[in-house]
Amino acid sequence: MDALASLLDGPRARNAFLIRALLDPPWSVRIQDEAPLCVVAMVRGDAWVRPDDAPAEHLRPGEIMVVCGRDPYTVADAPDTRPQVVIHPGERCTTPDGRSLTDEMTLGVRSWGTNPDGATLMLVGTYQMDGEVSRRLLNVLPKRLTMPAGALDTPLVPLLNAELVKDEPGQEAVLDRLLDLLLIAVLRAWLARPDAGSPGWYRAHTDPVVGPALRMIHNNPAHPWTVASLAAGSGVSRAALARRFTDLVGEPPMKFLTGWRLAMAADLLREPEATLGSVARKVGYGSAFALSAAFKRELGVSPQQHREGVELPVFA
């Protein structure tokens, strides 16, 4: 498994919020649902995505935007259209003064908006819980990234559009997997771009010395790795690996290994059935106590506090 595969193993939508938004101008929707990540695919028409702290970005037909983070923003037909609808946590939809619009704007199976034949058609998929997407993945992404029309050679958007209106057994699971695949396709294409600003450990994957060491860590994080064993697998001396790893990745091999293990543990601990002992074994700690001690020492909170929603520091 390479670095990207390790990252993209994280997306696991569970009963994701997925809709076809059909709207006629003028329209403007204020998003304050506090979701960690949202995917917007423009099928028809265009939109302006307007954060509170940055200029509005134009989203054209065929483009796909990924919005990361819980900060509120507005999506509208024009940069200056005032919000008419507010999306709250729990998929609650109201006017700006609080009147419910849920019934009024429902247009059928997973379809929402002002007109079933609206000039604007957007597919919107929201990951609603921490742990559905790896924190380490979220923290290497900008707040908003856009894939131009035609940049993805995939039928996923038309397929998702067709599947959204079906009401068949198991449909939620089908839609969750399609959303995961679309997100993975977008992120894989975006991270491959030279202007993506990918982290050092991602770029170092192609290095003939550091790449093999990273793959060993990603393939088997539970193994009791040492600098010597990683160097042997890379075909260089300990000193050579340590020096080149630090230069390219930005931190020594053992510090990176610890960070990777704890990032994995943080994601796994969000799984409903996970125990501290089972997570410890998966990420290379000999006991629940050892993992708990490392978690507290490196991240400043206990695993239990993390499960209860206490914010973790950014994983580089």
C-alpha cells in the first residue's frame, strides 16, 4: 500500500447526506451544517461558493468542488445574492429567520430545491461525522479544491445522478460507496497536480530511498520497525536513510512512524465497535495502556477524550 492508498482507505460514508439540488435563479443557500467535508458536482448551470473569509469562487458546469472544514459558507447563483435558505446540523432546512422549509423544498426521492426542472442541478454529498474521512487526509487538503470539467475520466457523476432518484433495497449503501469513489477519484487527481502543495511525505513516495521505507510503514504499521530495519529494506545505511528521510519528509523516520500510527488510531477509535486493545494491536502498540500513554503524550488528550469529541492537534 502506498501513501495515497493509505490516505484514501479512510473515506467511509455512512448514510451520507446525498441530494440532487434543483434550483432556479435567484437562489442562495447558507451552509452551516458543521460537516467536516462536502462534495459538490455541478451537472447543470453554475454556482458561486462564497466563504465568510475569502473571495467567492465560481463553480461551472462539469466542475467538482470539495469543501473541507466546519466553517460556514454560502452557495448562490451570483456572488451578491442574499441567502434565502439555511442548512443546519442534522439536515434541518429553514429560512434565515428560522421557518422550516423541509416540506416546501422536497421534490421527490433525494431531490430538493425550487423546481424539478431547475436551471441549476448540483449533486451534493456530505460526510457528516469525524472518522468518516481520515484526519490526516483532511489536514493536507485546502479548504476548497476544484477539479475542472473533463479533468476526471470517470462515469461516476452521471451514475451518482441516476442512482440518487432510485428507492430500492440497499440503496443507501450503494450511494455511500459511489460518494466514496467520487471523492477518491477527485483527490487522487488533485494530489497528482504539481501545484497541489502535497505534503513532503507524499512527494517522497517516489524517492528511491525514502519511498520503500514509507511503503513498509504504510503496508504494515503494526510491525516493530526500527531505523535499522527500514534502512535494510531500503538498501541503505541507517545514517543515509535517517538523513534523507528527514530532508524529504521533514521529520525523522521514527517520529513519522509515531505520527502515522496515532493518526490511524485516531480514525479507528471513532469506529463504534473498536476497543482500545484492538486498535493498539492494529497500529503497533503492545497494549491498550501503551497506546493510551502515547496518545496522551503526543496529542495531549486521552483516547477516551478523543472519542468524546475533544479536538486533536493537526497531524502534519
